[in-house]
Amino acid sequence: VDDHPGVPVHREVLAISHLNLGNELKATGKLPEAFRSYQAGWDLLTPLIRDHPTEPSYRANLAKIEISLGQLQAATGVLDRAIRSYQSGLDRLELLVREHPTVARYRADLARAHNTLGILRSMNGTTAEALVPLRRALELRQELIRDYPTVAEYHADLAKSYLNLGNLHDRAGRRTE
């Protein structure tokens, strides 16, 4: 990266490496190291987005880092920060889906982010606020199945959306909705 500062793809690849390393560190319980790795990836991608605002892969990878940070923050009990990180990643994905509606991966990532944001909000005790992203995840997943009916992962994800909505209604004492 330092030898070729004018080649943005090198910074992106290094940022993805930091994301992957952060995921591995998180999985092995090395949470402070995971945070530093995610932060390093974030630090590499933000100037790339500033300099190349129309490159979708930079924005998609930054959204992944922000969502991974949110997962880490949730795992450490910092739900307010986790929700903010998820919301930031989700906002980036919303824009990507609007600009590239035929990229199924963006749509699936957006649905997953909505689903997890809903779960985080329900854990934070805000049932009403949890319903909005959970319902949006359900809608997005139904659309994915309509457009890609043979992708088994989308069917499994849709089942998770129904389960999460059902669990939320159950906890709120609204089993008939």
C-alpha cells in the first residue's frame, strides 16, 4: 500500500484483510484486537470513499466493517453504540440498493442488517422501534425470494425473519399479530 499510494484497490484489499482478521479475532474472543482491526479497515476505506464516492465496492465493504463493529459492540454489551454502527452500515447499504437494485448481495446484506438492527433494538427494550427494521427485513427477503426463488439461503433467511417477528410479538404479549 505504501509503495503504491495511487492504487486504490490495494487499500481496499488491505481493508478487507482487516475486516477478515477482525472477524477471526472476534471469533476467538480477542475483542480489543478485533476492534483495532475493524478500525484499521475503516480508516483505510473512508478516504477511498471520499476520493471515489461512486465506487460501490468501497461503500459495501465499509458497511460490512460498520456492521461487524456493531456485532462486536453488541457482544460486549454496548447496545447503543452497536445500534449506531448497524444504522450507519444499514444507511450505506440502503443507498447501494437504491443505486444498484439488481445486485442481490446488497439486497441480502441490507435485509440481514435490518433483521439484526431489529433484534438489537428489541434487546435494548424498544419493542416498537424493533418492529420497523424487522418488518423491513421481512419485505426485503420476500422480494429476494420473488426474484430468486431457487436460492435456498433466501428462504432460510425469510424463516428467520418470521421467527424474529414472532418472538418479538410473543415478548410484547401480542401473539395474534
